[in-house]
Amino acid sequence: MVKYLMKKRTITTRYNSEEADGLDSIIGESYDNFVRLERRNLLATSSITLISYFGDVKPASFNLSLFELPGLSVNMLFTILLLTCIYFFIAFVIYAYPSFRESKQSWKELTSKTVQITSEYNWYYFDREVLLSDSRYYLWLFFNYIFPVVLGYLAILAAILKAA
């Protein structure tokens, strides 16, 4: 009966003793301070735009120490937010794409070293180290590259809807 549940299967898993250090260097050297500033600016303007959209902001005037816009309309506010979101969206995509591509290539190169293991096991196989390493990489990739682009895109759409 036990022999029936155990089937001989071939699994491929990767083992690289330097994978954690390699991933640390990919994350640490992913992009420079200029790209970080563009990311921050995109996240800030997108957040302000989305908060204004969902908060149904209706400004009467805009005062900022030396700058004043009396009688600011909703259309004008969202046109200004739209233009700033488009600028930071394009700037982030242009400046972050090379480091995004480089980090994906570095990860592919780091994980290309695999060890072939043949073993008898149940239908369920779980490699904790690989799961942790993959999760850490993909979460980092999402929060540093994909999330700002998605948030910027949604903010641009929201600003277009309000400005129109």
C-alpha cells in the first residue's frame, strides 16, 4: 500500500550557496538615487491624484507660499495632476527600464545553476529555500518596478476621467 503512494519522480531544484548574497547584490545595486527620486515622485503624484479623485476634491483656490491660483476648478486641478503624473510616469519608465532589465538578467543568470535530483517522494514536494528566495525576488520586483507603473497608470486614468 505504501509503495503505491510513493512514485519515483524526477525533480529539478536549484542549489547555489551564493544565491542569497547574489540576490542581495541585485537588490542593493538595482537602481541609483536618480531612479529612486523618480519613483518617489511618481508614487507621490499618483497618490495625490488618486486621493483627490476618490476623495472628490473640489478646490476653491490653491495657495502655496509664493504661488496662488484663485478660482481653481476641478478640471484645472486634474489637468495639472494629469500632466505631472504623465511626466513622472514617462521619466520613471525611461530611467528604470535598463535597471529592471539588468536585474531580471542577473536573476536569470544567478538561478540558472541547477542540480538534478532523482528521488522517491509523494505527489507533494516543497523546497523552502527556493520558495523564500523566489518570493523575496518577485516581491522586490513588484514593489520597486511594477507597482509604481500600475499606480501611475491608474492615476493617469483617474485624472483623465476628472479632467474631461
